Amino acid sequence: MSEEGIEVPRALASGPSAFIPAKEMFTEGPNQDMLIESFLSLGRVDHLAMVMALHPSYLSCFLRTQHALFELDGPLPRDWRHYISIMAAARHHCSYMVQQHSMAFLEAGGEESWLSGLEHAPTKLRGLQTLNKLLAHRPWLITQQHIQELVCAGAEPRWSLAELIHAVILMAHTHSLCSFVWGCGLNPEPDHIGGHTFCPPSPSHIPHSPAHEDGRQELADGAVEVEVLMKRMVELQQQEEECTQEEMVTRFERERSESIPTAVVRGAPPELVLNLVEEPEFRYEDFAPRGEQSPPIMRAQDYSWEDHGFSLVQRLLPDMGQFLDEEFQVVSNLTYHRMAMHEGVDTYTLRKALWNYIHCLYGIRYDDYDYGSVNVLLERSLKVFVKTVACHPEQTTAHIYHDFWRHFRHSEKVHANLIVMEARLQAALLYTLRAITYYMR
Amino acid sequence: MEKMSRVTTALGSNSITGRTMFCHLDAPANAISVCRDATQVVVAGRNIFKIYALEEEQFVEKLNLRVGRKPSLNFSCADVMWHQMEENLLATAATNGAVVTWNLGKPSRNKQDQLFTEHKRTVNKVCFHPTEVYMLLSGSQDGFMKCFDLRKKESVSTFSGQSESVRDVQFSMKDYFTFAASFENGNVQLWDIRRPDRYERMFTAHTGPVFCCDWHPDDRGWLATGGRDKMVKVWDMTTNRAKEIYCVQTIASVARVKWRPERKFHLATCSMMVDHNIYVWDIRRPFIPFATFEEHKDVTTGIVWRHQHDPHYLLSGSKDSTLYQHMFKDATRPVDKANPEGLCFGLMGDLAFAVNESLISSDASRKPYPGGDRRYPFFSFKKANPTEQFAHVSSTLSVFETDLDSNCMDWFVKTAQLYLLSGKPFTELCDHNAKVAQELKRPQVSTTWTMLRIMFSEPAPGPNQNLSKLGSLPLMNSFSMKDLGSVMGPEGRLERHKGESRQDNIHLEPGNSHISNNNEENEETEGSDGPTEYMFGDAELDDDDLYPMEHENQAVPEEQVYTLPPEAFQLRHEIIDNPSAPEHLQQDKADSPHVSGNEAEVTCLTPIETVSLISISQPLYSPHLHGSFFCPIVREMLSHYAEQGDVQMAVSVLIVLGERIRKEIDDLTQEHWYMSYIDLLQRFELWNVSNEVIKLSTCSAITCLNQTSTTLHINCSNCKRPMSNKGWICDRCRQCASACAVCHHVVKGLFVWCQGCSHGGHLEHIMNWLKNNSHCPAGCGHMCEYT
């Protein structure tokens, strides 16, 4: 083709992720079958699937959920589903997700003009803006009034509960997926803006990931850190309950209000995304900044996914509850019994700490969990990463990614990302589902 | 609700009196428990822990156990139980994993007695042994059950549920050593308290968590379980394998289940989500609750029968911060509201009718149905069971047999099959349908069709005018004629029309890039029903040239959508998975100028049969009397047919008239007609016709019927197992399913195979192969034959 004078674009990205060297991705052995299946069902293997394929058991249930959410029979038309996802992804300035869904949106027969700005979309869709905004950044503010505004008889155009719950799951799913996309530093697909170039490759430019190098620098003292972490995990498991109740509460408060600097200023998001966001300045704020009156925390025992959330979703959107339940279960049980260079490790406490820390950032408290162990197990650089990815995903940088767990495998870091993503999804869903339950009461 | 209803139940020496009453709590309750003599009740929740005395008229707060200025999480209770032997002893399960016992006999304000903090996670349930004073059992989210001896500081034994969360533990009422535990993964385990190493028995009771279980108070073998799957099941545990003997399906996940005292078959349930009522079921009548208490405004979290030998009082606590005492007398009885009449059609048109006997005897003057009325006595009398409190409704079953001939629906089937609804010009359709009706001896219908044709067809030359006259029709002359097109012979016009439409079709293709015209590709892909139709509908014609007569009528443009009958379509097309597509296509159809060239031509060509009618109508027909003039009449006529039960006629006319009438009839009615007709067609298994009707309908609600359940499940041809993959590779045998023997690609559409050697492949490939070869393409040596 180039002989005929047609410019052939060249893919810029040297692998699915900017953080993980492509070489490493494939030597770490993504499960071939999963990728084949994903290729057969989607017609392409996107970067997302490639990175997730580091954890094939998760990828398979993720694809199932994704398929059920976007393709199977449901109350919302297919183009709407993708548009809702676009709206959700735009909140996190995630042009990767926006472009992926824009393509799917057009394929589903969506109106092209909608993509140029929210004002072209139907009022009914625009009605989701507030919910989208809260769900993305401060889900604890969602109340039954928000639900009522959309659902009650006076609201025009009106959402049915089934449609609404479908939309909520789509939004929450996409928000948390944005966390994953940013957290793993996914490169744009070759057909995305910024994913290809028409410039010939400069001969001096040897594609390499500089970050990759500094990730391996301190291998020596890294080994010691792992030892320490493992020792702490074992200690925690054996430790007898010693502290008082007051101490427990204080520990939760401490984790919640610990100031983790996350505000790294980034360049303005691409135009493509900006048009699709209302109030782009609305961002995550600490659930309860120090010294301020905090909104009531949510007790995990009073509204849990297993007891309440599942039943509600299953009732309003049959089968969806099952898919989500499976996802949560796969993530919470996912382990390879290894940590960095050690094999046969029970990582339960570490995974639990991570999960509960994220819920803690969203103001969900487990009465039966000692938040002291979060402090013991999660090093500061990890907390910085987790908080950034969960709450301000668009501010994730390669530096933050490489700074924590320096001696861990990349697949383990992706695992951490999966936990962040699912914990975040569950937290957002719980708040919304609780509001819907109150509304239905 | 404050109904005054006193009941005194004699229970030996102490009698219980009371009425339906409630009191406000300060906070939502999580659980309640009652002391043995039924005089006090304890309410526990995250922010409440109080004891109320049950007095005759009201609840009286006796004691607040939640003391201290900043109560610790030990007071945040998930469950509470009052000891049934020792009236001063209570136990609570705290959300932070503590098990706490309380001694009401303590003189200090803080009644806390023992504190066990052995569980790592929330304790879901505590249970005292029914006869042993110091034995307490707990079940926790961390997957362990622990047995405590209250005289010791630590648990005496720990039972492991293999890290599956324990939702409920219950000591058996009769077997001293046995307890049951229910789990989040749907299992129920039976344990012997003396053997902490291993459960005695385990079975899967529900899909999803089992939230609760309860032993029958009298029958030692019965265990009731309730789960998130909205079921209550009763298990017989006396046999070797736990056997499900009763099952009640509720409308929401079951949070608590409690057997009703003194009533062997009754149990009470409440739900975890959405549903706020308390139901009492007779497990032998699983379809309708025996009694319902509807007082609570939020989910009920705790239910308990007030006294273990009194079935009339039920206490309940709820998230709406109220505590209720329900009198059984005041319960709603859903049975009373249920409809006791039943009506059903048999396969051959018989009608069975069951009704309360009292109703039918009063109607003695009833005339027997001519077709035959056999009255059956109610055949399956249940043995009157004194314990069963359901009202016995003795019903009479009448069966009305229909005379097979009189009610024969052959005409319906024939009509449905023979009617033409599309694919030909309007007049031809009418004529054809009129003929069909005539042949089936339905003159009225036949006449209707003829009338319709006359009303709505274009001004046409009389029957006696032959083709040669057509060029200079007097009628046409009265219109402003623009060009020579009209003087051209019909054949000429037709030629031109064809040419144009073909061109247009070619034009269309690039626009619809997803329409694959290539045969080979069509074989592979499965196409929407859209494209083919679309091409026909959109063939743009220059109306002005072809059809001068239309000119005056432009005000109300008639539009007719031509589609091929469904059989003519390629069987498989690409499924464009797009719910919005139908509307889109329809719109296109509606917007596109109709293909009326054909119509004009045919109008002229077709000899018109019903001479008499035409000869009358001819003089009446003025050029200005347009079809819309008749619309009100036609509308009434259609409604008349529909009401008469001939919805077939209504729908057929609706389709054939299309745009001419559609706007006149409101969408709901149309939809209703379509639905009824489609339903009828499907009952007669006229799938093709019903599909055609669905396609031709213009209601979006109907056309989308074709879009639902389009999933096709396939089995792998090698291992015969269902293909769970989305691709074409079976995950079990790792082979491509059903490969073509000629091209070795996967066959995704029609697969033809030889019945002799069972090899096969793409229909077309096999056809081509067998034109030149006589042996099987797979090389098995079989002489295949293609016929």
C-alpha cells in the first residue's frame, strides 16, 4: 500500500501496557485458550484482555459479565448501554474506555452526534449525570432522593427500576474498569487517537521502558522487605485479640483519614472526553477529612452484598446478580500461594487488608476487622498507589506503579489492581443499592 | 390496627392474654428473643439492647442493657437468645465477633457476664442448648462454630466449616447431642457435639446462602431451612439421606423461619429484602400463605412465637424500629381473597369449569349446553384432616364438551395459510383474499375484501376496458398529464420501472456495507431480516413519471411496503444484534416513496371478477373520493370483526391496507389485535404465518418479538456436549465443531450430511462436490447420494 502513496500508520505502543514490559507480559504466560476465546467472541484481543489474561480465571468471568452487561437481553438498548459507559469513562478522563465504547456504540447503531457532546443525547440519558458523578467520586452521597428523582412517577422521562439498575451496574462497572486501565497503564489500541503515528520510526529510538529498569534497581534490599512483610502476615494470623474496642474504632478512623497525597496535576484531558463530562471539577474528596463532621459510615454488617445487594440485583435484573457474585468471589479467592520470590504463602490477610482498605476509603466499615493490620501490611507507597487508582485513577503515573512492591512480579501488581477494581465496584454498588432499597421501602 | 381482641388461652396454670399491639423502639432491631414464661422479650440491634415486659395492653420497657456513655461494639448485636431454662441468662452475638453472655441477676447496671472473643469475624448466631444450662453454641462468618461452657473462660470445642461462613446454628430439640448448621454456600451440616473433628452429615439444601434453619419442636426428624433462593424447604432427617419433603416458594429471600407451636404443619417466615410481611405457611399448601401479618414498614428481622405451647401469639421486630405482638386472629388470610373458580380449555376445545358447589346449585335453572354438559363430581376429595385449618372448598367441576364439527377451526388454518398479506399489489391481494374466503364459504368476509379493494384502489378502468384502450384512458385525461409516460403501454412502463429499480438496488449496496450480497458470505453469516426487505422497500421510483394518476392524491400519500414472503428469504443471514434496528428500518420504509408503478400496471391488467359490484361503483367513483373517506367505516368494521372473535380478519385487513388505515386505529388496539392473532397462529402451529405477521406488523412492540430469545444453543458434534464457548471450538475435545468435509472450515449455517456415512458440510459445497464425484468428500469411500 505504501507504494501506492497511501500512508500506513504505525502502532506506537510497544505492548498492551506502558508499565509492564511487553516481553514480560508474554513470558509470564497468558493463558492461550482464554485469549483465543476472547478473540473468537470479540473479534479482537484488546490490551485490557491481554493484561487481564495474566489471571485467566478472572478474565473468563470478567468476559462473561461484560457479555451479559452489553450483549444479552436487558432493559436498555445496546447503543444506550455503550453510551452510558462512555459517560462513565469520561468522568475518569479515560480516553481508552471512551474510545472502546464509542466504537461499540456506533456499531450498535448509535447516533454519531451524541458522541460530540452530552447535549445531543436524549434527556433521559442526561438525567443520569448526577448519579454518574456521585457514583464515580463520592458514592456515599447517593440517597434515595437521587433514585426517586429518576424513578418516581413525576419524573419525566422516567426510568424503570430495572433500567436504572442496569445503568447503575454499567456505570459502576466502567468506573472501576477505568481504575484498572489507569492502574495498569494500558496503552491506547493501535486504532485509537494517540495509538498510532504516521511518522517513520526514528532509527535512534529503541523502544524500551525506562521505568522497567528502575523497577529492578533495588532488588537486593527489596528481598528484605518481602521477608518483613511475610513475617508480619504470619504474626497477624497468630496474634490474639488484645486491643480494646475504642482502639479498634480509632484505628479505622486513622486509616480513613490518613492523608495520602494523591493530587498530582495532570495535563488537561483530551477534548474528546471533556465534551462528555459535566462538572469536570467534581472529584473524589476524602470521605471524612480530618476534623470535619463525617457523613455516617456504612456498616458492612448492615448492608452487605451477600445478604442484600445480591437479592436486589437478582430481583430487578435476573442473572446479573449471579455474574457479579461470581466476579467478587473469584477475586476474593484468587491466589497462587506465592509472593514475589516465595512460594506456598497464604496471602489471605494481605488480600483482605487491601480489600478492606479500599472499602475504608469509601467509608465502609467492617465491625469485625482490625484496621491496625492495614497499617502493618500495606506500606505507604502501596497505599499511595491504591488510593490513587481507586479514587483518582486519572492521576496514576508510572512512578507510583513502580514504587510499590518493587520486587513483586507484574502479575501480582495486576492482581492488586484487580482487587482495587472489584472492591471499588462493590463499594459503589452497595451505596447505590442501599439507596434503591430505601426507595423501594 | 389497634383492634381490641382479647384471647385467653389456657396453658395449665399461667394463661396468656393480650392483643395485637406494638411499640416504637429507638433503633432498628436485628433479633428478638422471648423468655420461657412468655412475659418478657429482649430486643437487640446495632444500637439497641432492651428488655420489654409484655403486658396485656402494651409493651413496657423494663431494662436497658446498653449502658455506658460510649457503648462498645460488643453491644452491637447480630443475634440474641434468652435461655429457656435459666431466666436470668441471655447471650448475644456481636458484629465484631464477640460472644457475650448477660446475667440479669447481677446487681450492677452493667449486666455483662462473660465475653468470648474467639471468633475472628462477625458472629451470626448464638444458641443455648435446650436442656443443658451451661452450654452455648455460636456460628460465625469466619467459618467456625464454637461450643462454650459458661463455667469456663474459653470454648470447649470448635467445629470447622472449612472457611465457609456459618449463618445459623440450631440445637436439635429432641436429640441431646445433635445440632444443625447452615452455610453461606448452600450446605447444611449436622454435627454431634461430642465429635468436633468431623460433621456427621452434610447435604446441599439451597443454591446460595442458607440464612436460617429450625428444628421441628415435636417431630425429631424435621428440619426447615430458608435461603437466599427464596425457598423454604423441610427436610426429613431420619432417613439415610436427607430427603426434601416439603418446599415452599416465597417471593423474597428467607431470613428467618420458625415452626408454629402446636401446629404440626405450620411455620412462619420473614424475608431479608424488599418484602416486609410475615407469612405463616401450611407446608402442605405451599402456594398460598395460610396467614399474613402486614404491619411492618421495613424488613422484619426477628420473629418468635411468644410461648412454646401457644400458637396464637407471634412477636416480631423490624428495621422500621417497631416491636409488634401479632394476634393470630388478626392475621390476613390470603386464602379468603383467592379466587376459588377455575376455568380451562382442553385440547379439543372442551371447557372445564370448577366452581364452589354452593354457587352452582343455586343456579338450577341453567340450561344444559347443547354440545353436552357432563358434570363431574369433585373427584379428589382430600381426607378431612382435623389439623388442617384450611377451609374446605367443595367444588363442582363441569366439563362442556364441544361438538367437534361445529367448532372446527379448519377455516382459520386454511385462511391463515392461503391469505396473501404482502408481496403483490393491493388490489391483487384483495382479490386473492376474497377468493380464498369465497372458497371457504365465508361470503361476508369475501365481500368485505372486495369492498375494500374498491374503496381503496386507484381509480381503475372498468372491467370491460381492454388493454388497448389503456393508453388514452378518459379518467387519466382528466388529470394534468405531464409526459408521455402515461401514454406508453403498460409493458413499456413496466420495463422502465424494472430497469430503474434494479439500478437503485445496486446503488443501495455500498450504503449498507453490512449487507453481503456475496452468496458465499451469506452462507457463513447470518443476516438480519432487514436488508432484503429494505432493498425492496427503498427502490426509488420517479412517481411523477410513472404514475400520473397519483398527482391529485399526493395529499395523502399511500405507501405500501413490499416484502417477499418469509419463505423466500435466504435462511440465514447475519444477525445484526441491534434492538433499535427494526424501528430504524421501519422508518426508512415509511419514508421511502412507495413502489406504485407495479400497482398501476396490475390494476389495469387484472380482470376484475366481481362484475356486479364494480358496475355499481363505477359511476359513484369520483376522482375526489379518496380512500381516506372510507376510513371511519373501515375502522368500525375492523373493530366489529375483532369483537366478533375474527381477529384474523382484522389483522389481515390491517396489514393489507397498511398505511391507508394504520393511522386511524390507535396503537394499543393494533398491538392487541396483533398479539391475539399471533397467539392464535402459534397455537395452531402456523409458525411461518405468525412470523410473517410479526414481520409485517408496524407496531414496534410486535416487531421486536422476533428479536427476543434469539440465542441458539449448540452441542459439539464430536463429544455431544453443549458448547459453552462463544467460539466454534469445543473446550472439551478441543476441536472445531462440525467442519465441512470439502473446505474443512466450520459450518455455521446449513449443514447437510450423508445418512450413510454421516459426513457432510456446507450445503453448497456438498452439492457441487457431488455433481462431479460420487464418493464421499471425506474420503471414507462411501458412495454418497444427494437428492
